[in-house]
Amino acid sequence: MTSSAVPPAAPSAASAPSGGSVLDLAPVVPVVVLHDVADAVPLARALVAGGLPAIEVTLRTPAALASIRAMAAEVPDAVVGAGTVISPEHVRDTVDAGARFLVSPGWTDALLEAMKASGVPFLPGVSTTSEVVALLERGVHEMKFFPAEAAGGTAYLKALSAPLPQARFCPTGGISLASAPSYLALPNVGCVGGSWMVPGDAVAAKDWDRVARLAAEASALAG
């Protein structure tokens, strides 16, 4: 299994093709910060309804693990992953909660080994050419480029594509609906990560219809 090949889900889940890549599930992976576990399931359902099945729940709040667990248990068409994974303990806890992929903002050898041993796909974070080469040496070819806009954006990724064509990225950080197409047009970008389809005011208002509409706009970028 490659670093981002999605393993089969429970029998009722059909979002991820067996052996497929996280980078190929949808053009955009929503990056979700949840403060209330009660919002997890309706938010996941809205994102899936809008055509974005891969959902990255960041470990930035006390509600994150329980939210991953609830989404994984109650929204079978979602491919729920964990973001802001920065320790082997995070790897263990999120996989136990039902995460089907892992995303880190950066990596160390200890974290990389834990992610490799987890049995689920992962996207380690990079922001420099040396980090990309180091991961290629370790057999990892699919990565998160973070923070995308601050680290050089599309110009940087385009420059990497010629000397390092074997590396493939999910850029995340500062990307919007307007800027996403320029990233998705690059040959070394499989998808982008973003949070514009889960605005805080919509989540606070529990306006799941709005989230679904924004997700549908993002999903349409594939076409």
C-alpha cells in the first residue's frame, strides 16, 4: 500500500475505491475544526451531500477525537481522516477512533514510522525541497504541502514538478475557492485542502444547507 492508498471501509461505505488514493477522492478535502461533537454528524452529512467525501478533522480542539468517532460510526459514505497529527500518540488515538487517513503539518522519523505502522494512508507535511527529497528516500510519494500560500504557492509547486515529478501533493493553507483551480491545474497536485466550505458562522448557525452548497461548489472544481 502506498502512503495514501485508502483501505476498504466498513461494508456499508462506498466512498473510497479499494486501493485508491486520498488525493483522488475529490478535488478538495475539507479541513474541519469542531468545537461541539453534536455538529460532527450533520456537518459530515452536508459535506458528503455536496460531493466531498474525504473530511479532515483537525486535532485542534477537545472535541476532535469524539467527532472523528461519531462521523466514522454514523456517516458511512464519509472517508474521515485526522489532521494536525504530530505525535505517535495522535496516530494511535485517531486510528482507534476510526480515522481512515492521517495528515500531518510536518514530520519526524518517529512520526513517520508511526504513521507507516498504523495501517491507514497518510500525508506527511512538507514545505521545502529537502523535506520532499527526504520523504522520497523513505518511499513516500504523496504529501501535504503546507502552509501552501505562505510557502510559495503554485509557483513553488510548479518549480518542483520538473526535478521531482514522482512527488504528488495536497496543498493546504490559505487556499480559497478562487485560488484552488490554479493549484488543481498543476501536474503534481492531486487535490487541495481548504476550509472555506465550512465557515465558522455557518457551523455556529447549524446551517448545513449552506455547507452543502459550498461543498458542491468545491466539488465542481473537478470538472
